Amino acid sequence: MGAKTDVAIKNHSSGYSCSSAVLQAFCDDAGLSPDEARRLAGPMAGGARVKCGAVLAAEAVIERHYS
């Protein structure tokens, strides 16, 4: 796995929600600071409807990276 994936796994193992773990690991790709990533990931924790928080966070990274 890649280094950022390893960071996401470490973040999650340290107690961060799935969304926060992913968004913090890829915050530079999204143009966010780690603090901004944590705040943005908060509402995604636990997922929404049929998507888990990690998928929502990944979508946010992709959207911010390519917009």
C-alpha cells in the first residue's frame, strides 16, 4: 500500500473516525490543513445513507483535488 494509505490506517488505529482518518491522510491533495480536514470530516463520521464515511472523505478529496 502507499504511504498515505498507511497514514490513514494509522490514524484510524489511533481512534479517528474513518472519514477523519482518510481526509487527514490526503489533506494535502485536497488543499486542506490537517485541522481543516478534521473539521470537514466530522459530519461524514458514521457515513450517510448507503455510503461509509471513508468513501465520503475520499470523494471530498477527489472533488477538491480536481475542481
